[in-house]
Amino acid sequence: MTASKLILHPKVAAGGIAGALSVCVVYVVGHYVSVPPEVASAVTVIVGGVAGYFAPWVAKVQPK
């Protein structure tokens, strides 16, 4: 499989971006309020999962 055929699925991209943004938000909030690591991790998982769930499903056949 060549690199040109590796296309990131929108649901995976949405989950990854949402996870990264939630980590940044928890980092900023952590400067003002004490956020336990477990809560920060849970927020990241929940936000990433919700974003992945609501991202559009694209069913395209990849060209050969």
C-alpha cells in the first residue's frame, strides 16, 4: 500500500483533534483550578468519543 492511498477517515481525524484540544483546555484550566489526572483523562476520552461519534461517515470506494 502506497502513502497516497492512506487517507485519514473523518471520524478518526475528529476524535484526534478533539482529544488534542481537550488536553490543551485542561492544561489551561489546570493553571486556575486543580484538575486530577483521572479527570483530565476522562474529559479527553469523552470529548474525543463524542466528536468521533458526530463526525460525518464517509463511505467512498478507494480508487485502485
